[in-house]
Amino acid sequence: MRSRDVPADCEIIRTYDELRSFMAAFFQATLSFLLIIGRRGLSKSYEFKQRCQPSRDPAGNAIDVAHYVKGNVSPVEAYRLAYGNRNKLLVFDDAERLWADRNGRFLLRDLTENTPSKTVNWRVDNKTLARDGIPKQFDTTSRVCLIMNRFAFGDTAEYEAIADRGHLIYFKPSAIEVHQNAALWFWDQQIHDYVGSHLNLMDPEKLSARAYTKAYERRQKGDWREFLERRFFSQEGERWLVSIENDARFRTVGAKVAEFERRTGMSRATYFNLKQQLRADGQLEAIRVPTYALNARPPEAPDLEAEVRRVQEEQRLAEEQRLEQQRLQEKGAGHDEAEADADPEVEAEPEAVTA
């Protein structure tokens, strides 16, 4: 049974290859509207953000055909960005905020119309749009991708308006898929190998790219293994039983039962009942995960002093620019006053002539 987070019309995909095939179709402009839903930490945003980076033509000129929008922008800001990037591919990441707002829903419904060209409207007066010369209506050929962690459906009519016109994808990779994908970008071989050797203990609903990076951050503190066990190991008795049964450190039944009781808080009787069930289902054998050779480089340690100096230099340049603009404005105002004083159309009355 699907949860409230998964629309009934969603197509469930479980591999990164499938996700990238949909992504490639969108960036080839063969999909007019793509909606991707999946839990946090699966690198959905990273993959699409990278594809939105400008490419270069043979002459070195930037070719910018897509625009990435972090979806926690307000609806009016999203409208402004859609206008400024009209006819480009638009990727709205973390688009829940837009969908949660009434004006945001109107905007998304306009942008996802299944027509080559669509008319987008801003339905209320807005001083900032008027001030910047942005019209309340414009035409665009933009194709749209929405990326969400969950999709709050709204009322039936609003949901159907979206679901009927788009490709709805729910991305739910297995733990081994997440682990294999991490091998493409992660850099710490020891941590990656440790996760792989304990993959059958990992909670598949928790394991994400962030598990690897957070464990790396805990390296200096020295408790990265305990961190992974505490945050990402499953509490299911079945997972622990399979792990313990395949762990060479526990040679006797008594040692296995004691470790099972310690790890799960479950009884000796539960251990034997679960073991019998798993053996009958052919699930007592642990999944063997291959070791992947990592090639990525670790991130450089930040130079905090250099970062402070950079910010100070940016502030200095901004202040110089502000003062220069102020000087030019004052100079222009003085010039206007001088012109007004010398205006030939303003003539003084002739002095009276005395006899």
C-alpha cells in the first residue's frame, strides 16, 4: 500500500540508471514536464544542478539552456526567475514551498501546460514586479522539472491538473544502489568499505549520501563507526540475526544469542523463532557486497582566514562602489541645479528706468 507521500499515478524507479535516463530525456527536451519525488539525501538535486551548468561552444561562449531554481524561493521570485529565463528548461528543486502556496500552484499550473508555448500569469498586483518592468503575463516555451521530497497533493482538482500532464516519478533506490552510487563520488575507502560490509544492517530508509559525508566529518573525532551504527543501523531483529549468523567472531550459539539480545533487546526465544523463519525463506545468507575502488579526491580543508579576507575585500569593493555612485548622483544633482540657474527661459524683469 502506498503512503500519502506517493501519488497513485507515480511510476516507482529503484536505480540511478533509471533516474539518469529520465534526466537525460528532460535535458534533451523530449519531456515537457517531469516531477520527481524521493526522500532527502539521494543526490537528486546534485545530479540535476550539475546538468544545469552552462556548456561552452567551440569559441568558448557560454550556452545556457537550463536554469536551476532552489525551490524555497517565494512564488513571486519564482515568477520573476521564470520570466527572466523564459524559453529555457526550468528545474525547481525543493518545490514543496511553491506547491504549498496558492500563487505558487497557479504559477506551476501555468508553466506545466502541455502546449509548445504557454501563457504564464501573475494574478495579483505586485509593486516590485511593476517597478522592475516585469509584466503580469508573458509567453514561454519552457519545459519544467519539479524535484520534491514529498508531494502534498492539495485538493483533487489541483492534483489532477498536475498529475494528468506530467511524468510522475517516485525514486526509491535500495541500500546497495545508494552504496554503488556513492562509489562514483566519495573518497574515503575505509568508510565506504565499512558501510558495504555492514550493508545488510543499514536501514534502507535512512542510508543516503549524507551518511558517508557525515561519517567522514566524524573521522577526526574518532567515533565514525559508532556514529554510523547509532544513526543508520536498523533495529530490526531479522537484520541483526542475519549479520550475527554470518559474523565469524561469534563461533557458538550462546555467543550469537548473547549478541542478538544485546543489540536488539529481544529474547532468546525470538532469536530461534526468527532464525527458523529466515532459514525457511532462504534469507539466512548475508548479501555479499563487492568492494569498489574509489577514485575521488577528498575536499580541501577550508582556509578560514582566507575566507574572512575574501569577505572583507568584497565589502570594501561594495563600499567603494556605493560611494562612487553617491558621488555621481551628487554631481548630477549639482549639474541639474546649475542648468536651472542658467535656464534662458527664466528671464529677470527689467529694472525700472528713472527720469
